[in-house]
Amino acid sequence: MRAGEILALTTEDLDFTRKIIRVDKSADDRTRQSGQPKTPDSVAMLPMPSALETVLQNYLKHDWKQNAANLLFPAPRKEGLPRSRNNTVRTGLKPILRKLKLPTKDVGLHAFRHGLASDLAEHSVPLPVLQQQMRHADVRTTLRVYAHAIPASQREVMEQQGNAIGTNGAIGTETSSQTLIL
């Protein structure tokens, strides 16, 4: 999800029974008001992995504070508004990175979206599935943004295919006493 979509989530957007998250709004960085997501293709029902379900249920039970808008991540001192992206990075993400002794310069929430997409591409997730998960209207956007991860996957697949080819250039598919040569 995009940062604005995460910050606009309400408790009603979480369906633990069907294990899905409804994405149908985004918090504006400047006004912090919830509005339409980036594009019509951004509206979606996304799968909720079991590990995320556990984390969210624990958060709701122990840390979530009831608020008028039922925002999942409300601003601590501004009733009815979602947290700001900058404050989330400054008071949430960067302290964790410092504890882990990781760089904090030029970091933001978008890195998680980019990291997930890169990981999916590296694990040879079919391009239409990657496009749908990232909710890009055009597959060319997915290719342009995440193409850096695809060549490594292609190399791995081609290496596996190469291992299937014998040393004499034959594919290990034999028909009776004949080997097919490419």
C-alpha cells in the first residue's frame, strides 16, 4: 500500500474473517484529509497475510486508541485526522532504524512498498499479479519501476534451463533412442 492509503485506514477497512484490507481512500500529505486514492485502479481489496493479521489484532487489542473517525493510525493530538507521514517517519520509523544501526538519511515509508514489489519480482511472481498487487493501472508502470529486479530472476530461470541442457547441446528429452538437438 502507499503511505497515504495506510494512514487513511479505518478499523472498518480490516476484514479479519475474509483476511482482506479494503483500500478506497488516501490521506493527503498537506491537508491530512482522507480523499480518493491515487487512481481508480488503486481501489482494491488486498489480501491480509496471517502474520499481518496477528500484528493488527494485537495492535487493536493493546495499543489502538478509540477515535471518532475510527482511524487505524490517528494523529495523537489532532482528533479526526490521520497521523502525518513526516511524523510517522520521524517518531516511528527512524528510531527503529537507529536501534537497528541502519541508516536514517533519506528514508521513508515508500521504501516498504518498493521493497515488497522488488521481492515479489525477484521471486518470479507473474507480472499481472505484481501489477495487481501494486495496483498500477498500466503494466508498463510496473515494468518501469521494478524492472531492476526482474533481470536477476530471469538469470536464475535461464540458469535452471541451462542445467537441463546436456553438455552436447541436447535437451534431456529422449524419444525412444533419439535425443532432440536444438
